[in-house]
Amino acid sequence: MRWDAQALERGDSPAALSADSPAAPALLPLAGLVRSVSTPEFAGITFHEVTAKSVLNKVVAGSRMPFEWTINPYRGCSHACVYCFARKSHTYLDFDAGLDFESQVVVKINAAEILRKELAKPSWRHEHVALGTNTDPYQRAEGRYQLMPGIIGALADSGTPLSILTKGTLLARDIPLLKHAAAQVPVGVGISLAMTNEELSEAVEPGTPGPRARLKLISRLREAGLPCGVMAMPILPWLSDSDDALDSLFGALAAAGATGVTAGALYLKPGTREWFMQWIAREHPQLAGKYRRLYGSGSYASKEYRAWLAGRIRYFKDLHGFSGSQGFSHRDLDGGNDHDDARQEEAQYPAGSIPDTAGHAGALRAGHAGTAHTDAARSSSAQPTLF
């Protein structure tokens, strides 16, 4: 069952969690482990509290990411999205990419303290730091541990630009802090929302606030004068890629005031692929064979499908006034290496989600102008039939 949106936004205060079970041994050895905790308010989840030696992560050389540093205060994620690309990262801790990813959450309880020390080093160059690149920093655990205010404050006080990407409406708690930070440094905010169908959302991302709650959060961020780009990923073949679904999505994002949108097809890297395919076979058995043919033995949908979806994305973005923002993720679908142009998805972030460190972003979009449907656009709406 999806958690109540107000409870998710409010979070669970430490005072309300005094009934922690006695510290339990970790399932597996973890560096810096302090204790492992379970509590009735987080049924089925074990928190492994660790002290980290460092929280700033350098992005690997050659990455297409538009940032060089990241912070992930949590490992594992109770949002339990069946399509989450980060599932395999849990295996690096000797957990599995399935149920362990959702139920064994590692918490860096000293994140803010260590971060301040790292930012105070003379070698720190005040480069953009991204939060939410692996697991969600505003998952339900944040209501208990309240790590983000300290992290945001440390970054802003040190003069370091920052960005946040989340599905968690608990972010609303920190809007005043983000407004204060934005007066000190460039700030980007991104919300992940790829569908408006509440029933489908509850099925594929059961631990998150629903689409309506996230749309409300986008509006609240914009009303507070903060930017808010939207990562409309993943678009799910045969589940959320119809014209009606895309029209509803982009129309709702425009009405909420999103500053930009980037959309892209489902990405099934190893670890995620196995978990998602099991879900498809169980919940939508009629689609299992179609997904196997569409993805073959790789992580990306076929080039034909991506090209078709790109056209539909461009059409509905134009229709709802997003034509001036970043378009579909795959920028070079007509040539080049198929794997390489698929990888462009990972580097495309929508307007508003990345801090404007150069100071040339201009005024944020205040409204959206629609354009008329065209016969040409409608003529390309039929989904290809070869996959």
C-alpha cells in the first residue's frame, strides 16, 4: 500500500520512533557499522547506521554526467521502484538487487559532519554537487534521520552549487532552507515523474508519493521561486507510452509549472532487468514476450522504438509549451553507434534541475503556450509493430 502523502511529507520524527527494537546484528559486515535498527513505523525495513569516512563521490572520468561530484546519504531505497537503475549498486555491499535493495537501507549518519570537513579543505574547488543520483535522498528514511538539512546547509555555507533529484514529497519540508541556499549559491531541483496514472504508479513504484502529490510539490517549489525540472523517466513500453498517457503527463507538468522536462524510455541494466522482467511476467504476462523482443539481450529498447517514442515526446512537448527545453534524451537517433546514442539519456537533465553556475539561464518559464495538433503529427502516432 502506498504511504499517505501527508505522512510522507511530514516524515517520522525521531521522537515518534522511540520503540526501536534492540540493535540487531547486520546481515552482512558493513564498513563503519554502528548498529542495525528496525522499528514498527518502518515495517519490513532494516536501517544499517554507519559512520562514513567520506561522502563526496567523484564521478568517473569520461562520464557524460553534467556534474563531477555526488552525495548519496542513503544506500538502498524504500521507494521500491521495480525499474530502478540503482538496484545493482546494492550488490557492491553484498546485498541483493531485489528485496534487499528495498528493505536493507544503509544510512550515513554522520554525512553532514564529514561533508563540512571535506568542503573546508583548501583543495575543494566549489564544483557542483548532485544529490539523488543513485538512491533517493528524500525516501522515507529521511523523515527519521533528517540528514538533508545539514547537507544542504554545509554546501550552501561553503559556496558550493547543488542540485537535488527526488520522488519524495518530504522535500517540501526543506523548501525554506532551499530558498535560503539559493540566495547563496546556484541551486537546481528536479522531480522524477513519468506517469499520471495513480494505479500504475502504485504498482511500479509502491513506496513513493503518487503522481498527484508530486505535481503538487512541483507547484509548491515554483510558487516558492525555485526552479523545478522534471525527469519523465522511465516511459514504460505498452504501459505509459500511449498518446493519452503522454498528453496527460506533459499537460499536467505544464499546469504545475515545471521549468523543463526530459523524457526517456525504460532502461534495464543488469540487476534491474532481472527484477523488472519478473514483475512483468507476474503482473502483465501478456507483455513478457514483447519486452524480451524489444530489449533483446541488452539494456536499451530497440533503436526503432526509441526513435518512435522520441517523435511522440517531441510532439507532446511542443503541444504543451516545452519546446524550448531539453527534448527527448536520445539526441542522435539517425546515426552513430546504437549503444552510444542510447547512453545520451543518462546525461540529459531538464532545465531547472541543474544549477546555473554560469549565470546565464535567464528568467524561469512563467507560462506555457500550446500549439495546434497537426495532421502530420497525428499520422506518426501509431506505435511500431515490429517489437
